[in-house]
Amino acid sequence: MIKTIVKDIYKNKESFMNKEIELSGWIKKIRDSKNFGFIELNDGSFFKGIQIVFERNIIENYDEIAKLSIISSIIVEGKLVKSEGKGQDFEIKAKNIKVIQKADLEYPLQNKRHSFEFLREIAHLRPRTNTFSAVFRVRSLLAHAIHSFFQEKNFVYVHTPIITGSDCEGAGEMFRVTTFDLNNIPKNDKGEIDYKEDFFGKETNLTVSGQLNVETYCMAFRNVYTFGPTFRAENSNTARHAAEFWMIEPEMAFANLDLNMDVAEEMIKYVIKYLLENAKEEMEFFNKFIEKGLLDKLNNILNNEFSRVTYTEAIDILLNSKKEFDYKVEWGIDLQTEHERYLAEEYFKKPVFVIDYPKEIKAFYMKLNEDGKTVRAMDLLAPGIGEIIGGSQREDSLEILEKRMAENGLKEEDYKFYTDLRKYGSVPHSGFGLGFERMVMYVTGMSNIRDVIPFPRTPKNADY
Amino acid sequence: MIKTIVKDIYKNKESFMNKEIELSGWIKKIRDSKNFGFIELNDGSFFKGIQIVFERNIIENYDEIAKLSIISSIIVEGKLVKSEGKGQDFEIKAKNIKVIQKADLEYPLQNKRHSFEFLREIAHLRPRTNTFSAVFRVRSLLAHAIHSFFQEKNFVYVHTPIITGSDCEGAGEMFRVTTFDLNNIPKNDKGEIDYKEDFFGKETNLTVSGQLNVETYCMAFRNVYTFGPTFRAENSNTARHAAEFWMIEPEMAFANLDLNMDVAEEMIKYVIKYLLENAKEEMEFFNKFIEKGLLDKLNNILNNEFSRVTYTEAIDILLNSKKEFDYKVEWGIDLQTEHERYLAEEYFKKPVFVIDYPKEIKAFYMKLNEDGKTVRAMDLLAPGIGEIIGGSQREDSLEILEKRMAENGLKEEDYKFYTDLRKYGSVPHSGFGLGFERMVMYVTGMSNIRDVIPFPRTPKNADY
């Protein structure tokens, strides 16, 4: 008797054939035909289940088993044999079935189609469905692919802080972190809140980005990356926004924008390839049931070199397109999703980097170009989604950085650690940010961010 | 001319020998002997630097280079040659050196010994020192080793929520998350705070553990793990406590406590082996300068099977030890560090699992043993640190779990998602928690948790 798991049987079926094996798992489907019955057993190890055939003249407790409801947990002993039936190459001919638990009949996930909205309300059970099993296994594999990509390239993984004391990141949209008793907030002599009394002795918030922090480590390790949760207290209830999401932010020293684009392109291709190889069944499921053409879309990315255009060229392309856009196109505007999708889907028909944006619409830390008007920003636009990566070469001149900070109304003392990097061994450096959930949505075809996060946090919702 | 990095030269020195190469990096040391000079160049890619020899009759801008201060950034072109000097096997004979930035002379990290306390105040610069370069590269490698271990074993990585709406996790020590204007907190008719008006429509906190959440995914994927930040608002200023730290929490279905111990032991050995193979230079540095005997300690772990004793046996060992402990030993006490260290260091002289603790000192979700007095808990105690892992088999009987919850004063409605798991296909399952920073400290020999977190958060401190 070999104790094994369903995944190992699929991966090495020849070596298990005609052997006595033991499996433990949950009943996904069950059918009783009086003297024999069929169970589809799922043991969590693999996207697919395995068929168990059980016969009255072999199974002692036949009636107990035949009456089990779905999701009941069992241990099966039997022989792996070739299957005569349709739909599977092999099955288990059971010798012995032991019940671990007879499931409650009120199980909300009976075998019928459930809407994603309904499943969000039972977020603790939905990973047991095909769709969410596929989504969350792919999410896990994608996370590991990202780590593997950067680790193989000698990048150092840096845990930048979640609780941040710098109130300089755009305070309006941040979550406050405090241990104050909200019924009794300490005040100072002037009647102002006395943050000295709070846990950290000052105002603290949840981070919106690890970039400025990780740049400090970039100056030590050359190539670094973050991969952690970030937060936005934006009160927007859309299919693409969550209050809590994960972000990947690589940063490279001695790297200009070209190298930045090279690495971003290589990363996207690496992780897609990883998923196609390691989540074959799940990706086929998405292609069939979630987004028809998904595999073509991903293969198109794998097989093409990404395009690269400047913002100025992109504006010209849009102006010459003769398309009616909702938002008027002119040099200086921030590109809207409709513009981004036109560029990626209709014009280039593959991912395209747009670089050198007007400085007014980009962050202060992006390197100013010699024209004095544009900065070394890059956005990667992809067919089917629009912007998927945003990044830049960083300003490495202390003088220009301080000027840009002043223009943006930033206080020097808040950024001393950041300007120090330009005093002590400044080098050209670049990096980008990838929203992890955006990427999960892109590779699975799922269209609501609530359906790619195990327990999503959105306005008025922090269940579980 | 081959553009390369220092790490690649160390790893493939023969293939670079006598070749023209280009390196970019920072000056770690510089010495000018009038007609020739030496630079130790560090490029961030490797723990060690490389020696550059530059000569007046070759280098055009000899005087500019000779006057550079440390941490100045440069690009060097030259030939890799065998070194005649002591201390290195090879060096670069420079042909051309270009200055990227001449560093400010006030650089606080001059080449002398700095105290760890001082370095904490310049947390943005300290990864440039040998010690912190070693610590944070090992931290990164350790994180990846943990992911690789679980992914190779088909565990699904689950991002459990950081912001949690369940106020049932021991509210006293949690950080509140809110978007309330603290000067103007909305109240309801009764004058109570109106949490319906807060961002999530209820009270929310930062998570202290992902375990209960991840158990729900365990019932779908069989083997799962979390690896994310967790928080404690404990006002304790010790070398072992931080308000924000990362935790790994694997959870396995169809797994009893024995399997739980097997996996914990295998994981510890896997990650130590990974570090000894992938961070050789750093581990030797720790062994020499941070904790003498570190490598022996780690090899002792690798080469021994961990011991396993029950709590009751452990109490007997302590009672028979004839040692004077500060805390009196008797059945029912929570083991103190002195007891844990005696067991691991003096009695077993290797890691030991202590299992089956009195239920009164352990969490409600741990599986009750048949004796009705003890639960299937396990703590792993290791020489040199004490407890490093805590885990248990979970209660899988709905009836007993509900009784234990009532005994602990927990409300059923807060845990409906958790008891559902015992209604719908309950199975034996087990898991454990590993404090990531505790593990980093253990493998590096660093004794203060502030020195293994890039930007540590502790009472009255959330700098950067």
C-alpha cells in the first residue's frame, strides 16, 4: 500500500499502474448505481480529481459510502487501473473506503454554477471551486515565479516597512495606524492631538510604496526588489481597486531606462512561461471558461519583442489614429485607458513601453531629460489591460533632485535619507512597480480584483 | 571589453583571467602611493570586493582618481590578472577609470568600527557595511529558501489579509487601522464611536496571525503556507520584540502532529543547508565576527535527528535536573526560556520538539488529547535560542471545538467561517508558525531584532 496524492498519480501514472495505493481527500461528486458507484475524489494537491469505482460486493460499508454527501472526507484504498469509461484514462478500483467526516448537508457549494458575487460571500469556501482553485494556485505560482526570476538574477529581496512614519507619500489616501483609545485621544497644551503619546511617538500610516526605502538598499546591493503588501485608502468601488494589494518593486543600480525595460520585459516573459509550464491544467481552464483566447494572448507576449516609443511619438500616433476618444488627445495629457489600449491592442498589437513623459504628470524622483520638459519614465501597456508596469530612471543629480522636490512642495528634511543617496556614491539607477493582483488578473482573465485576492479589502468590506 | 559584476568574477575567475573587463561600483578603500594606487571596489553584487591597481603612467586622470574619497562611484576598465599581493588571488589592472560621482566627504560610514546602535541611526546606509550586507543578503536568501522548500512540496502560498476585521484575535495588543479624522470622530446617537462611518464600516486592526484564515485554504489545497508581515502593539523594548515582523505559517490537511514535526524539521534543515551553500562568504563572516561557533551550531542541527518528548516528560527532566531555575518547575507551567534552553542545550544538546502541553496554556484551536488535559501542541526548542517554532494539530471535531471556544469566552458568530471547516469535510490537519526574524537571528548570530530588519518598528520608533 503506497500513500500518495492525486498530483503524483497524474505526473507518474505509469509507475502507479496496477499498484495498491491509499488516497485521502474530499468527495467532489458521487453517484450510486445500486451495486456499484463512482466518486470523484479531490485531495487538494491537483486541479483535477480522480475517479473512484466502488462495488457492493467488495466494499463492506457500501451503503454508508453510497449515501455520503459531497465534500465528505474519506480515505480510499484500492488499485490504480486503466479506465474503460469516458473522461478519464485511469481510475481507482476501491477495496476499502473509510469515512473521516460525513459532511453537513447544508454545504453551500453544491455542484451547480454559482455567481462570483455569491462566492465572494463565502470567501472561506470558494477556493474549493474549480475557478478559485485555479486562480489561487496560479497566484501562488506567479508569486514564486517572481521570486525565482529575481533571485536567479542575484537581486536581494528587501522587506520594506509596512507601517511608515513618513507622512510624505500623499497623506490623503493613507490608512492611519494607531494605538490611541479613540474615545480618549491625548491632546497637548494647544489642544492638538499629541502624537508623541501614540505607539511610535508620531503619526504613522500604512505604506503606499516601498520604492524610496528600497532605493537605499539598491545603493548597497546593486539589484534589489520588494514584494509586499501596499495600501490605498481610496474610496473607489471599482473592479480594479482594492484597499490592500501586493506590489513588486525592483530597483537596479548602474541601470538606465533601457536596462529597466529589458528587465521588465524579461520578467513578464519569464513568469508567463513559468505558468504555462507549471499550471497547464489551470491555464487551459481559464482559456476555456474565463477568457477565450487567453493562451493566444499570452503566447503573443512570449513570442514578440515589446515595442518602445516615446510619449511624444505615442501622442502623434493617437492624433493620427482618427479614432474618437472620450478624452481629448494633446501633448501633456496623462494617457487614459482608452489611449493605452488603442496603442497596445490596435496599433502595436503587443506590449509597448511608452517612455519620456512630461514631467508635470510624473513623480518628482524621475530623472529629468536634457530637454528639461520630460522625464525618464516608462509605462508598459499591454493588450487587454492597459498599463501593467510603471517605472523610471531615478534622478541621480542632487542638485536637480532638490530643485524638483522644491517645485513639488516637498520638505527637504522629510527626504534626507533619500537625498543622502545622491551625496554618497550616486549612480544612475532605475526601477519599476508591478501590481501583483493586476498581473494575476491579466494571466487568468479574471476581471474583478476581488476574485484574485483570498480575502479582499474594499470600502465597507473587511470580512474574515 | 566584457561588462560584468564582481560576483561573476569570483564564481568564474578562470574564464575572465587575462580578459579585458568593465566593472562599475563604489570605492570601499583607496590608497595612493604616488605613482600607483589600490582601490577596493565593491559593486554590490557580492560580499567581497575586488582589488583595482591603477598606475600613473597608464591612467590619464590619475590625480583625480587618487584623490577620490570612499563611496565615490566609478567605472573601471582593465584586465583581470593574477595578484602577487597578499589577501587576494586576482586583481584588476586598470586601463581607464571614469568617475560617476565624487562622494561628499561627510560620509558617516568611514572605515572604522561603528557600533550597531550608531548604525541603527543611519539605517539607510548601514547595508553598505560588511555586517549588514551579510545580514540582509542572508535574510533575502532565507526568504527564498523558505518559498522554495514549500513550493517544491506543492504547498500553495496564500496572502492572508493584513488588515483584519475580526476583533477576536486578542484585541489588546493590536494596531488600529482607520481613516477617521482623529480630530473629528463620528459618533452615533448613543455617543459611541460610529465605526459604520470608518473606511471598512467596522473596527479594523493589523493582523497578528494568518493561521485561521489560511486554514480555510488548507481545506481546498491540502498544503498551504503564508509568508507575510504580522504586528504586535506590545510596548516592550527588548532585543527580541518588534512591532512589525514577518511570519511563515504552513498548514497541512490529512496531517497529524508527527507529520507536522517531520515537515518542520525538514524545513529547518533545508533552509540551513541552502544558506551554507548559497551564502558561504557571509556565513563564514558571521562565524568569525558575530557568533563564534555558529557553523558548528548549524552543522549540529543538520547532522542530528531532532528529539521529541512530551511536555510531561520534559517537566520530569527539568525536575530531575537538580538545576536552580528562577521560575519554579511544576506540571502546568508555561516553559520559560531558561527551561527551554536547558532542555535543548544541556539535556538533548540538539533541537527538541516538546509536545502535548496542558490545554490551559495553549490556544483554543489545538486538538484535545484523549486524556482531556493536554492538547496536540508542539514547540521546537533549539540550542542557543529556545523556542523557534510553535504549532499544533488543530481541533477537527466541531463539537469539541465549540466547547473549547465557549470555555475561552469566544463568540460563535465571530468564528463561523472557522467552524464551517469542521462541518464541511473536516479532516485532521496541522500547522506551525515560524517567526522569520527569529530565524534570521538564529542563522546569523545577530542578537538584536533591530539589526535583522531593514527599517525596524519598535515603541517610539518608525523612522524612514
